[in-house]
Amino acid sequence: MSWLNVDADTARQYALALLVVGVLGILLVLKFVSSLVSKLLLVAVFGGVSWLGFTQRDTLSTCVARITEKVKAGDVSEVTCSFFGRDVSVPLPSLPSEG
């Protein structure tokens, strides 16, 4: 499976990995970089990576919850969410059988 064609759960894991890499990057920069200007620039870059991972994960989780509620109500017209501008498939909840 290509890393670009993923489902919602895998995309959430990618976003979490971005968040962790950003935080670890910030900690490493603060520990090992001595120049103040370099520290500020690198902290801004890694902070941006962390923020991007967090916002994408939050947006994806909100979309999955919205689609899950729509499917439970009987509407299956839209079953994809966006992750970095790419569509990801959302696993549909199993509906209880009526009978």
C-alpha cells in the first residue's frame, strides 16, 4: 500500500508521528543548537510541523465522527475525509440489523 493511499486510522497515525517528530525536534534544537537565531528559526520550523500534525489529526477525527453519525442516520453519500488535501477512506461502522 502506498503511503499516499491510506485509510483514516493510518492517517491519524501519520499525524501523530508528525506531532512527535516536531516536539522531539524542538527538544533537540534547544539542547544542542547554540546560536540564538538558529534556535529561534528551528524551533519555529519544528513548532510548525507539530502544529500541522495536530491540526490535521484533529480535523480528521472531527470528520470521521461526523461521517460516523451520518452513516448511523442512514446517509452513506460521503465516506471520505481529507488529510493534507488527499482523500482518505473512512471505515464505516457496522449498523445493527433491523428485524
